[in-house]
Amino acid sequence: MNALYLPKRLSRRGFIQTAAVAAGASLILPGAAQAAAMLAASAPATPDLSGMPGVGAVGVGPARPLVFGHRGSSALRPEHTLASYAKAIADGADYVEPDLCSTKDGVLVARHEAFLSETTDIASHPEFASRKTRKTIDGETHEGWFVDDFTLAELKTLRAVERIPQYRPGSAQYNGMYQVVTFEEIIDFVAAEAAARGRIIGIVPELKHSTYFASVGLPLEDRFLAILGAHDYTRRNQVEIQSFEVANLKYLRGKLGRRANLRLMQLVIGENVRPMDVAAAGGTLTFAQMCTPAGMKDIAQYADVIAPPTRSVIPLKKDGSLDQVASFVDDAHRAGLRVEPWTFRPENHFLAADFRNNAGDAARNEAGSIAEMKRYIATGIDGFFTDDPALGRAALGA
């Protein structure tokens, strides 16, 4: 057990802080420099991580690709709930993913974006009706309710619902059962699961809307660093930090340095649009440029992983079937980057035409999903995000 760097005792700090915030107390966290120092000081100089699947020094070519539970096991449970993370862990995910947004009172909570209307029951809460509004965040305009207009205590009165019930009626059966959870609650939960199961379970958080949250006085990065430094589990075990923006990853690299248990992941799309921080600063860099061999070399200066949409690795033909393998994986590996694409989903609607069956567009198609993932695994990817980690493990033959 010592080689796993599991905590001798599970931290209660996350739950204590959550309760304090809910009661109206101020949340005081250490600054970024102090948090980074805590992370560095607490890490073993030469951690013995041998024998753990997919774990080791930063680089490419793990023993087998890593399975990332996308928002947990979001094909089977409402996303970003402890139930979704529990299912992902039980089904063999190497990492679970909390996307992080900030509440009005500065607490990091797990939501895929700031928009609450699609994934919670907030519309059924008349006490919040007056806060319905219209916002444009990262180029997308929504009308409804948003995380940063609510305190943690208020969000805790909501319950999660399935985002796409037309494709996932099984998950929708769990609507109304689970809370919005904080990043610290997730860390404590993962630490408890790791201790119970005797294996490292990585955490792959994404910082969402960094430029937007900074613009409304709720910057994410120092809050995030403070939480990593406050928890023994995240100081010692596997963390991959994701973002579609560039400046925040460079900032985190400067604070955290390079460590065996830490990777930074640059999320990209294969389109001629700019990351939000680049656009806000008047820059010209586009995602399409970032996905070139030269762009990948630049990314490797501050990140360890490039994470594209799956179709950047194997594109689709006009008929929706898989085309020839692109050069993306080889280009990234030559630049020294791992490749961990997103996202595999098990319903016919999301599969390449090669793998769909005749059960209907909304039908769950496990065999097709496994076959599709196998095609991508054969390209040499280092990991992949899936809404159903059990199927991801089956595709690996694990």
C-alpha cells in the first residue's frame, strides 16, 4: 500500500470548508505560491510508482492506454455526481474527470459549464426564478441560470438531472437523486475509493471558462492550486489538468513545475478558431495552428498531453464512416506529447457509421462502441475519454 501513496488518514478539510461556506463563513485558502510550495514539499523525491497501470514519468507510450471516465460514467448516471464517479471507478476507470466552475462565493464545483439549466432541476425552484438571465460565455449564448450567480449553499439545494435523456433514459431514472458536488468533496471521495480498492485512481480536472471567470472577479487558478496543495491525495497521486485555454496552463506549469504524478493537458479542436484567452488578448493563434507539427512543439514547452476530438485522430468520410488514420498521433509523439482524445459514447447516434446497428439512433450499442474504440486504440493513442469506462476497459481487453 505504501507504493500507492494513499493517505494515512483521509482529509476532512474539504467537508469542513464546504460546511463553513454553506454557513456563510469566509473561505480562506493559501495563495498560489504557498500551495505550490506545499505540493513540492510533500512529494517524495523519487516516488516508487512502478507497476501501476499507465503511471510513471511524463512521456509517451504507457503500458496500455489510460481510460478516463468522462464526467464520471456519464452514459449511465447523471454527469458530475458522486454516483457517476463511483460507477466509473467501479468499472475500472484509471482517472475520473471533474470539470470545474466557480460559485458566486468562490467555491469550485463540478459542472461541465457555467450553464445550470440542462443538468440540474433549477427550473423547478421558484425561489430562483428571478435569477434567470441570458449570458454569452466562450462564444455560446444561453438563457437560464448560471453557476456564478449562486452561492454553494444555494447550489446544494439543487439536484442533478441527465443532460440528454432522449439518448440515456437509464441515466435519467436517477434524476433528482444527487447533489452538485465541490472539487474538494470529489478529492475526498476518490481518496476514499482508492484506499478501499488498493489502487491509485487519478483525477483529471478541467478548468472551465478561465477567461470568463476572471472577468467576473472569480479567477480559478489560485483557488485550484490551493485545493491541490491542501489535500494529501492530490499532492502525491496522479493528476492531469486540462484546459482549452493556453495562458492558464502556462501559469500552472510555472507554479507546479514538472513532477512524476502531474501532467498538463492542452485540449484542442481541429478548427480555425482561437482559444478564448488568445482572443481576449487580441492574439492570432488558432486551434488549427496548434494541431500542426510546429504547433505541437510549442505546446510541448508547457504541457505534456494534447487532447483532440476523436475525429482528429481518424476523420469521418462524407458518409459518416471512418476514413484513413490521420498523422495526428505520430506528429504529437514526435513532439514529445501524449495523445488522449475525447470522447467515445456508446449510443448509435454518436458512433461512426461503420459501427452502428439497426436498433435506432438513440439505442445503446455496446458492441459497436467497443469496436470503434479498438480502431482508435490501434493508432497508438496514450489514453481516451469515454462516457462508459467499462466499455473502454473491454476495448482494451482488460
